Amino acid sequence: MISRDILKVRAKKLQTSGVKVHDPERLDIRGTLICGKDVEIDINVIIEGEVVLEDGVFIGASCILRDCRIGKKSSINPFSLVDGSDVGMNTFIGPYGRIRPGSLISDNVQIGNFVEIKNAKINSKCRINHLSFVGDADLAEKVTIGAGTITCNHNGVDINQTIIGKGAYIGSGCNLVAPLKIDHGSTIASGSTITKDISSNVLVIARAKQVVNKNWKGPKKLITKL
């Protein structure tokens, strides 16, 4: 365990080098931290392993960074974890984002609140903004993933990959059952479960038909007291 005095000295040294540290007493540098120009670090941030923050990076409150690189002008918003991954330029993650080991996030990517990325390649200008899980996947440029959509990457025995082509749009609440390939320009309607490969530039709807039963509760029954 590193003493609080040593952690404070490390934080103040970082501050004197030009990094904007909001509170040196609430920054834990437990590994190696390399910073570019105009870097800003909020309170209660933990640094572990080897971390590189390039020019103009912002790290929000209560983030954990472990063995990662954050590209120029990117923001890691509050309560996010970036672990064993590479984040490109002009990208934002969180709040409450989780980037797990083996992930490669490119430039100009949006990864929003409560999104988990695991061992995935997310190319430039992709948007995954709400409550989604993308694991063992390869997303080409300009893919949009709707809220609550997940890649079903594990079948109980094997881990399988999902590949999504350029400009594809995946609606909210979809289940993408791997192994799966969705070609460029296709749209998956919200609420769909996709189990077969999808060709390019098509609209796919894969969900149960809506049924309305007005009498589902049946007639009211008299309750007789014994």
C-alpha cells in the first residue's frame, strides 16, 4: 500500500508540470502516468499500471484508469473505468462507462452512460450512447447501437464474434446472437433478435407479433367466505 504522503507528492509534482489537478489530495497515482499539455483531472481518480493521457484530455471525477492510452481531446466522464484499452482522439466515454481489456476505441466515438465494451474494435464515428453491451465485436465506421442492445457473445461453451459493417443502424433493445455478421448500411428494427447473417442495405424486423387480448383476466369471480 502506497502511503498517502507519497501519493500527494506525486499529484503535486504532476500539478507543477502543468496538469490541472482539481485536488492533489484526492488523486491516487499508483502506477506510471504520462501527460501531455492541457490535461485536466478531477477528484477521486485512480491511476494504475501504465497510463498515457495525451494533449487536452479530461478525466472526470471517480474514474479508474489502468494500463491504457487516452487520445487527444478525449473525455472520460465521471465514474468510468478504462482498463487495458486504447482510446482515440475526440472521443467521450461515460459517465458510468466500462471499457474492458482488449478494446480499441477509435477517433470521434461516442460511448455513453452505462455502456460496457469488452475486447472489441470500435471504429471512428460510432455511437453507442445508452445501456448497451458490445463484446468480442468489430464495428466499422459510423455504426449506431441503440439503447439496451447487446451482443450475445457467449453460448455457454464458446465466445463468438459479431461483425457490423459501415453505417449500419442497430435499433434499441436488440439481441445480436453471435457468431453474426451484419453488412454495411443495414438497419435492424428495435426489439429484434438476430440469429442469422444480414446482407447490406436492408431493413430487418425480427420480433414477435403484437397480440391484444381484451378478456385475458376472464370474468370476475365471486369470492365466498367460508
